[in-house]
Amino acid sequence: MNDDLDTLTDSLQRAARAAGDILRDGYQTAGTISFDSKGASDFVTHFDRAAEQAIIDTIRETHPEVGFLGEESGITAGQGGELTVVIDPLDGTNNFLHKVPHFSVSIAVEHGDELLIGVVYQPLLDEMLWAVRGRGAFLGGQRLGLRSARPLNEMLVGTCLPYHGKGDCPLSCRQMAHLMPQVSGIRSPGSAALEIAYVALGRFDAFWSQGAKLEWWDIAAAIVIAREAGCIVTDLSGNSSPQEWRSLLVTHPDRHGPLVECLTS
């Protein structure tokens, strides 16, 4: 299994770069890209679909046995394997359409309910964040580890907000109102995969979301990275089982309790 995970991790990184090449090319034409609407504040472009197909094709070259769960293509069966690759080919489509340089490719591998591998790639910065369960988290070849926790009043916190019918706006606003006086800043850049992975990097001190609707492919890969870097990843009740979540909190272990108390008070 260890050798299989090594080769599969390599395949995921190559797939993320192949998708990133497509997205970098598409980004140059942002502002003139045609797109379809899948629902409230939910858009898809030719580049989302092409990037997802590139990911599937790249991984299938070496791992035809795996199945896929893609944001755009849905479920694709493998050839008898027990692993599923979870794909968000373009996390941050709205940013991409507006030529905001903050989006990512997100790819995870799960075995049943167990997350094994996570890859989050920022193609414009050529930053490859990745992790394998039990082996640590990395930025390229540099291993990630948590620094000392900042005081609450120095923390920069990321979130996703429920724009235009995509969640519970009053709830999100209440939580933000409780948190705003306690921390040094709150940001909602628009790619949950990157924001969660950035907690592992130390660019954010925490990430939370409850009012906004986050899909599994939005967060699966980044959860692996955050946990392998030493972060606590639960819902706001402290539950660590993603299948039961209706909220999300990612933070340094020393700040988990205070943030839960603040956000649920």
C-alpha cells in the first residue's frame, strides 16, 4: 500500500500540474470567457471541464483501477479498485472569471470514509501543497509544521460567505459579528481549498465556515493537508467525522476551544 500511495501521490501532482497548465492559459482570457450557471453563485466554464478531464486522464494512465468523484463529471467507476479520487478542477471559478488571481486545483484520494492523500495546487504561483495520511504535509519538498499559536487578537481568519442563495446569511453574519471584535482580520478570498491549506502554511491562523455551503470536493484535499500539518479539523461541535459535518473549523490545537466558544456563543 505504501508504494501504491507514493506512485498515486506522484500521479495526483502531475494531474494537478496538467490542470494548472489549462487554467493558466484560460486565465489570460478571463473577462471574455463564456460560462454556464449550475445554480446560485455556481458557475462552470470550458476550463473547469477541460481541467477535470486532464486530471482523470493523467491519473488513469498509471492507476486505471481508481474511481473518480468530480465536481463536473460526477461519479466515474474504476476497474475494480477501492480508492476514489475526489476532484475540484477549479476551486474559485468566480475569481477565475473575474481575473482575480486566487484559485486552485484540488484533488484528494479516499478509501471508504478515510482520506488518504490531498493535493492543492495554485497554478499562478506554482505552489504545490500536498499530504499523505501519516506522513506529514508539504509545500513542494518543504515539510510543514505548526508554529506557536498567535493570541486571538493577532489572528487572521479565513472563511467562506454564503453569497446569493448559497447558504444561511443571517447565521454567517452572526458568527462574524461575534468573531470580528476578537481577531485582527477576517478574509474570504474565494477558494476554500486554498484557505484551509493556508492554515497549514501559517498564512491564516484559522478557517471556519457554517453559513456557506461547502461541497466535499471543495474541502477534502485540504483537510488532509491541514491535519497532517498538525491542525485540528472538526465541525463547531468538535466532531471530527466529515460525513456528519454541517460546519467546519480548522485551526491550531491551542485555539480550537476559544474559537468554538466564540462562534457558537
